Amino acid sequence: MGKLSAAGVGAALAAVGIVIAIAGFRQFQRAGTNVRPDRTTTALITGGIYRYSRNPLYIALALIYVGIAVAADSV
């Protein structure tokens, strides 16, 4: 991968995913609603990280998975 190592790029992608996930969870906590999809929703969140994505938690998981795959050099 040149000057950038696969482990470094993978770690960066996973770190971005973790930051997005934390932001999403915090928005749920502030709104007082459930994070688990099998529980009743008590609030609709339209601000914060949810301004940019309908479901940033899925994006976060995808980034973490891709980061792990890149770091393991198994894309």
C-alpha cells in the first residue's frame, strides 16, 4: 500500500467507525429512547450525527468491519 500500512489504514477506518457509533449512542441516550431495535422507540432523532445519515450506527459497523478487513489484509 505504499507509505501507508494496511494496519494503519484499517485502524483509522475502525476508529472513525467507533467515533460515529459513540456519537449515535449518545444521541439515543440524550433523547431517552432505546438503542435496541427490538424495543419501542420513544423519540425520533433528527439532529446531531443523524442530520447526515438515517442510521449512522450501520455506517459505523460497516467502517469497523472494513477497517478490520483492511488491517488483516483480507479485503
